[in-house]
Amino acid sequence: MKDKIAFCICTKNRKLKLKKNLSSLLKLKNFKQYNIEIIIVSNDQFDYKQLLYKFSKTFKIKYFKEKLSGVSHSRNKILKILKRKKYKYAAFIDDDCIISKNWLISMITMIKKKRADIITGPQISQSRNIYLKIMERKNTHAKKIKWASTNNVFFKTVAIKNNIKFSVKLNEIGGEDQLYFLKLNKLGKNILWNSQAPVYEMVDKKRENFWWFCKRNLRYGASSIIIYRTAEGFFIGNFIIVLKMLNDLSNSFIFLFKSILLSKINFFRSIMYFLRLIGCFIGITGLQIKEYK
């Protein structure tokens, strides 16, 4: 009997990118060996019938609308569906990502071989913009990590059979996926990094500028106050935040020193960590930087 797998995609005002995203699923190697369903939740007023009809000839597609604004509400709707239906595996993929051809084979092989609960991997920008390249998350292959991102994550559905939800407090801020998987990790769920299963973020010109780079890193720092206090509790959370701030300060100076060797990328890495440090101070005051509406 074929393993039943759900590909879960939340979308909002990205109809063209969603089309390219779904097209990349058609190119996955060996996808016909599995019973694949696609769950799409839209958080806008677009009509998706014509678009989804094309792909429904190959995949089983379940489409839902979420009236409440915010990606946390959309993802929580998906969680309800995954808990109600019998899927062996599921994946969260962002609507602006292209999935690599070997992605599914690599994820299934690793989750079985390593007996992991959750596998996450890199999101690589298709743009060559320096700000986007610096922001890409990197880890050693098969390394145990504490959280995953919903832009690229594959998991056993039994790992989410609990009462944990995506936080609506972070709806307009971001970081709700980090908090969600941190909570799962605290429950003992094993999360591994798969560097061999990348997804590729489509080009977004709005993000190829220094202002976006500054705002995103300030937001990362500020949201970490909510994330760690919620996941770890006030006292342990604050201790982790202090360690994070010291690490950001240290990295800021380390990369600033390396930039003396005329390395432009190290100069911007130094700025990145400094901005995250400032963001932490902003978050401690109770302020947050909203990025999503």
C-alpha cells in the first residue's frame, strides 16, 4: 500500500507563484510511488478554481479558504485537517518556493534511515542579491536542531498529534513556525537538518534592498523575545535571550573584524547580527515589528 503524503501550502496574493510552486511538484522524482494529496489554504479573495483544475488531473487537491487574516490561522486549519485524516507523512512548503527534483526521495530516505520525527532543509534564494544570500539558513547535514521553518519541512503526522498550535500572537510579526517546532522539540520530537533537500525561493524585488534587510533582522531580534519566553518560560527564556544577545554581539564584532580584509559579505553579516541585537532590545520593551498583514 502506498504511503499517504500531504503537501500543505498556505497562500495569499501569490497566484502566479503558487502556479510555479505546484508545477515543481509535478517534476518530483518517483512521486507516483506515493499517494500524494495537496492541501491548499488561501487567505485572500482570489478564485483558484481554474488554476487548481489543471493540477487536479495529476494530484488530489483539497482547497480551503481561511477567513481570519494571518498565516497562523491558515496553518492551524491545516493542522486540524492533518489530525482528522490518515496521512503517514506531511510537508509544509511556502507558496513562493520551487521544490528540487530529488526533494521527496531525500526526505523520505532520511526520515526512515535516521528515525527522525521532523526533517527540515535549506531555502535558497534564486536571486543573487547579497542581503538574501546572507539570510539563508545553513547547518551541517543530518545535524540535530531545535526548530524548523515551514518553508521546507517534512514530518511524520504522528509528531503533531497534540494540542500545540501556531501562535496567533505572531500572525503579523513572523516566527510562528519557529515557536511551533520549538514546542514540538521540547516534547521530545527529533528534528534533523537535510542539506540535500533544498527548496528555491522565487525572486521578490521588494526584498532586494537594504531597508528590507534591516527590517527583517530587527524583526528577528524582537520576535525572539516572544518566542523564547513562550517556549521556555519567563526565567529560562530570558536566560536564553541573554545568551543569544551575547552571541549576536560577539558575531557582530567577529564579522566586522573579518570585513577589514575587504570582505563585503562579512561587513553585512556584522550589520545583520548588530541589527538582531538591537531588535532584542526593542522586543524587551514590549514593542514588535510587524511585517505581515
